[in-house]
Amino acid sequence: MDRTPDLAPAALKLAQRVDDIAPFHVMELAKQAALREKAGHRVIHMGIGEPDFTAPEAVIEAAVKAMRDGRTQYTGAMGIPALREAIAGYYRSFYGVEVEPSRIVVTAGASAALVLACAALVGVGDEVLMPDPCYPCNRHFVSTFDGKPVLIPSGPAERFQLTAERIESHWGPATKGVLLASPSNPTGTSIETEALARIVKTVRARGGFTLVDEIYQGLSYDNKPTTALSFGDDVLVVSSFSKYFNMTGWRLGWLVVPPSMVATFEKLAQNLFICPSAVAQHAATACFAPDTLAIFEARKDAFRERRDYIVPALERLGFRVPVMPDGAFYVYADCTGVAHPDAADSDRLTQSLLQQADVVLVPGLDFGFAEPRRYIRLSYATSLEQLHEAIGRIGRVFAAG
């Protein structure tokens, strides 16, 4: 019997939405850096936005106890009651805002929260306004649900953030809502309180949704932060245990939704994710103990100290920081004035600095389409010692021409 195999089938056709998702330059640079490290180079990483701090001991002990006690099975899709109540208590004590625990959806990181939000709110062809520059995955979340992300150039004059006036001028028949971040990745800038109130009012008047990413809200340095939840229970807010709470790999976040949408989000969470990690949830309840919060506040002071060093150090090297970052752990710097042959193109410059100085920075290409080659993003989520050495290395490259 002839058992000659059939010819190899043609490659399967992928969904059109895959073509709309661009590669992540920060991850490509990280791969190149890993190859240099394998070859024996000591690379300083200032690309990926990940705190060098890890979970405090109390959080680790809570995770160990949960595992030893056998609390490792599925939880409810919305999260364990103790954690949802702790998050509600945090909003009460930190922001002075009352949030019912029933409105809190615990998720597998902020990314899962944004997936749920887009699944609930974005339909085919719906436009979602967001600033340019912004976190690249935000536009990809919208595209995944066949919506259309509309990036609005938002420069230094607007603190790299959307304004109510820009929203009004770009709102069209297909516009469904806005997706904001405060503080922002990549710029580290926040939306000022009055400006945010005007945005919410403007969007509400048009029957749209306001979705605000507040994952860096705990890392606000110059003013007491304001949560968008202050402006009404129709606002949706995303947050996370990754940044302020130093739990990146635990993959845990949350979403606060309007009371009328709770049942919808529960249904989606059940079907898309079943539940977040049980162990991570039990561990995270320890984040809100007073002693643990004191650790996070001390670490925030360390981040502020790093910011206060790195911004003037960059400016001495010829970078221009058009807006002082007031939160997160990023600087968005104009590189066109530095003394280097590749100064006019941040993509080439970051490649050169990796090869010549073993320092990882990120070009603006990841974050939008408004002058991305003019800017680099730097993460100062590493030690002051490392920041000092990185500045020295870059300075020597520039001095050498």
C-alpha cells in the first residue's frame, strides 16, 4: 500500500488583525543585549520598565502559607473577597474614594484587565482615542477586538497627554471612548487633576467611555495623585501589583468597573480567564498591611531620588527633557541635540549606544507615530550606582564623537 505522505500543506492563513500588531522594539533590544551578555559584556539595562525591587518578605510568606494551606485551587473569576476588600480599603485610605468591593475585578495583570475592558466596550470599527505617544499594547488591545485606535499627537505643550479640547476636535461618529494613562508610559507624566475632570466631563457628554490606566499611580512624586474614580462611577480604572507593589512576574492586577457593568465583566472573566492566580491573590493581600506599605513608600522615595539624578544628568549630556516626569520610572528625552552622528534618529542612536556603551535605551518607535525618532525612553528602575555608570559610559561615547 502506498503510504507516501501528501505534500506539505500551504501555510495557514492568519487573521488580518495580526498584521496590525507591530513588534516590540524594547524586547528586540533586550534580545540583542542578552547576546552581548552571553559574549561576556556587562550590559546596563534601562529599557524594560521593571522595578529592581521584588516582593517584600511579608508577601512571599503569604504566598508560602497559601501553598502550604492548600489554597491553590480555582478562585472566583472576580478574585478572592479578601483581596477585593483590601483594594477597596486602599482607595478609601489613600485616595479618600469609596469603591464597593463588588466593582473590583482582580485580573491576571493589568494586561488582562485591558483585554476585558476592550472585550466589553470595543466593537467592530469602534474608534478609541489615545495620546501619541502611549504604551504600544494599548492600541493593540483595541485592534485585537477589531476596533480602531486613533492616536492623537500630544506633545510637550500638552505634557504628552490628551486634553479635553483635543478629544472634542477628534471625536467622530465612530468614536466610542478614550484610553488614557496617568502617570504615562513612556513619558512619566500625569494628567493634572482639573484637566482629567474636564476630559471625563467631555467624554461623558458624548456618551463615551473613559478608561484610565493607573498602574503607576502609586509612584507619583510631586503631587498627591488623584484617581479618575473621583469623577464618577461611570469611569473605568485599571491598576496593577507590578509597579508600585513590585510584583511583576506574579501577574496580578485589577479593574474597577461601573456598577451596571459588573455582571458583564464577571461573565467575560469567567470565559476568558477562569480566574487569576490563587497563590498571587493570597500573597497580594499582604501588600496592604501598614508595615508593607511603609516598605513600598520607602522604595518610592528611592525612585524619586533616581529621577532627580538622571534628568539633570541626561541634560548635561545634551538630551532635552521637555516635560519633567512626575511619576512612574521613565524619562522621555529628545535626543536630537546630543553630540553623536546618530542623534537625528533615536533608533540608530539606541543601537549605537548598545554596541558602543553596553547601555540599553529604547527608541520612541514603540510608542507612536508623532516624531518617534526624536525621542528615547529611559527607565530608571535600576540602582543609582547603575545609573551613574550608564551616564559615564554614554558620556564617554559622546566625547569620542
